[in-house]
Amino acid sequence: ASRLAGKVILITGASSGIGEATAFEYANAAKGEIKLALSARRFEKLEDLKEKLISQWPNIKVHIASLDVSNVAKLTEYVESLPEEFKAVDVLVNNAGKALGVDKVGQILQEDIDGMFQTNVIGLISLTQLILPGMKARNRGDIIQLGSIAGRDPYPGGGIYCATKAAVRSFSHSLRKELIDTKIRVIEIDPGAVQTEFSVVRYKGSKESASKVYEGAEPLNALDIAELIVFASTRRENTVVAETLVFPTNQASASHVYRKK
Ligand code: 8X3
């Protein structure tokens, strides 16, 4: 049987991009024999996603909920409201995250600082804290953290975003050490350039600025990262893909990208 059969996969930020692709990739890898708990701020997008998943895999179980991970009070409510058959989370994919702006220190909007830390760091930590006790009780589970090259190789104009991803990395490393005597795996996935709504959000809706980010180079797509997430969580239980750094072939650091003229 598949290593995923019957498992509960909880994905945040599942309405688009890497989160959505990851939902599909889990469904695909498990041939629909899986339970997906999908959350995001945009509920209508989740409704569409659920419909697509069910039309492709009639046996799949999908729970959707509107959730903004930056709202810590709501996280507890969300976890408590999960239906019984979704409560024992096997894989937590902490995917929700965002960059806001490319301003330099001294000019960064306070709301952007708060927004990035609240979602990328506080939300991720708080949800992990809520899911971990169950994993500990069952002595199994995967915690998959979406980091970034930005967390390893900070760049100008990314002071806050890079700091949030460094925080994710540091938190994940502490957690892996704390869980050393358990079978729980902490898996960090650090993508480089991936084309999703990420840059449109960073440039606050400017599609033109967003598309410049990828100009002349071929970025990864959401499915490339989804495949790695599913790969990492389907290894034999004694194998932990502790961390990954994933670039498109023409990228070698946060700022070293080969672009065709
Ligand atoms: C996204 C990658 O290089 O824009 O996390 O920070 S980058």
C-alpha cells in the first residue's frame, strides 16, 4: 500500500501556488486515498479546489476552512473545529507565507513588518504548537516548513522577509533537536525563484513589477516544489529529508540568476 494511504495532510495557504499544487500532488500520489485539510484566506478558491479534487478522485476526503494564520486566536478555533476524521494530522505543511514590499530599512511600512512576521513566523509557530501534541502522543508525523533561499542568503530590499525565513529555519532546527527521541520528522523546503502569486503580492498587485522578477530566466513552478514536499514525506520512516535548497537551473544564490538578454 502507498505510504500515504489514509493519511491526514493539513496544508495552509492552500488556495493557490505551492499550497494548491501540494494538495493536488498528495491526492495524485495517494490516488485519492487521502484526507486533505485545506485552509486559506480565500474560501471560494478552496471551494473550487475541493470540487476539482473530488471530481478527479471521488474517494478523497477534503475539509476546507477559511483561515488567516496570522490570526493566532483563530488558529485554536480552527484546530478544534476539525472533524474527528481529520484531527490526527499526519503531515502538517506550513505553507502560508508572503513577502510585502522591497523597501529598504528605514522606509519599511510597519504594517508590512507586522504582516510578514505575523504570518510567516508567528502563525507558523503557533499552528505547529497546536498540532505537535497530537503528533507526540502518536509518536509520528511530519512537519514541513516552507523556508526560502531568502532565509539563508539575505538580500537588500528583503530585510524583513529574509529575517522571517531565517526565523523559520532557526525554529525548525530547534524543533528537530527537541524531537530527537521521537519519530516526528521536521522537513524544511527552501525554494529559490518559483513563479506563483508570490511576486504579485510582494509588489502589491503590480503585475508588471512582478513579472520582471522572472524576466529572461525560467523560474520553478509550484508543482516542482509540491513534488519535493510529497517526495520528502513519502520516504521510509527512518529517513528524514531534513532540508533542501531548490533552484531553477539558472539560479545559484538569491541574487545570482542567469538571464537571457
Ligand atoms: C522566495 C524566493 O528569492 O524571492 O522565497 O526570496 S526570493
